[in-house]
Amino acid sequence: MVVHSSPSTKPTGEGLLVEVINRQEDIIESFKCVSAAFGQQARDGIWIGMNPGWNTPKGEALAAERMVEQWRHTTYDSDGNPNTIFLKATLPDPHEERQRVIVGVASWTQLSMIEGRGDRPSDDLRSTLNLEALYPGNEPEQRYLCQVHRSFLKRRIEVVREKETLQRPSLMHLQLCAVEPAYQRRGIASKLVQWGLDEAQRRGGLEATTEASSMGRHVYARLGFRGEGQDIEYEVDSQFSPRDRPANLFMRTGTDR
């Protein structure tokens, strides 16, 4: 197996570092950025639904552990590249000398329908998440999450399938990008995204895709992503129609990068 030799640490301006996460403790710590951005700030209805009790000590610990499990079960492609990469953005801790604080997190995943060329995406939420553990005996809530998840991933999976017969049957997908609200508007998200774009280039010029929130899409647009069509349409049962769902737009860089 040939192990990919992309840099794991990339220094940026003003003491900011973007690094590959290789410790469980950092995954747990980085979840606080995710919680602050998607839960407290954006009040993202889908994210909150996927992380019940996120604003309680028990719910936060369980949600962070699910993130740890995803990191722990990273697979590798036929070239030895990790299919999923978690990144952390850190700054010097103003209170502790020689310590750093995590201010942002991102995860990138190489996707493909071809074995050995990336993780195969699935819109079957039950295959990746124990919904009964999240909502014991609550069939409507489980059904709702499955429906929004399927809608959310619809275009992503279509694009991965379109690449199945190409010479490079893979793409790099930005699964997550979150910055602690107190540190936003400092270019941190751009650095986390650019790291993944550079990695896509190192892996043979792969296209990059993401589902962009209304807050994040302007950042992605500046880095070469283009929106495709309208915001994602969530196909849910009529009983769930009144629920609040975030605006997300499928964006992609195109193949000629």
C-alpha cells in the first residue's frame, strides 16, 4: 500500500494552523464548534433533529461520540488515502502559554461508486445511524429524519453516480465546516475549505462538492464553487411540512480545475 503524503499541517496568517485531526480528544473538542455554529447560532433544524439533547451534557457527549465513531472508522482508498479527513483550525490560546484552542473544524470525504476509489454514499439513514437509540419508539421522528436525509443527499448521490464511468470516478465532498461564532469573519472557514480543494488537486484533480447553507455559500463561491439549481427541496410527508428546515444549495467546483 502506498500511503499518501499530503501535508497534515498548513500554517496560515496570524498564528492560525489548519491540521489533520489525529486524536480523539480533538474530535470531542471540535464538536463544540459544530454545536455553537449549527445549534446555538444557526438553529439548524435538521442538525438539531440528528443530535437530540445537543445542548445538554448527556446529549452533547453522545453527539460527540458519534463524531468520534465516524473518525475512528475511516476507510482508505486503493492508493492508501484516507477517504475521510477531519481538520481542525487552531489559534494560540490567549490564556495558556504554548497552548492552542480549536476555533474551527471541517470534514472532507472522498466519494465514489467504485470500490477502492472512495466511500460509497447512501441515502439510507438507518444504515449509518441508530435512529431507535436517538428516538426510542418514536416512528414519526425516525421517518422524518430519513426523509430529510434522503432529500439532502439526492443530488450528491446523483453526481457521484455520474462519475462512475469516468477516468476519475471520485469526488471530494465537504461534509462539514463550522467555525466558533466568536472567531467568524476571519477567513478561518476559507482556510479549511481551501485545504480540501488542495487535497482534491493532489488526488488527481478531483471535483469538489458540498451542500451549502445560506451562511456558508458566499465563502464557497469565492473559492470556485458554483450553485446548481435552486435550494434543496425536502420531500417529506404532509404532517412534517410545517417544520422549519434550513436552506441548503448543492454547489460544485466543476471538473476543469
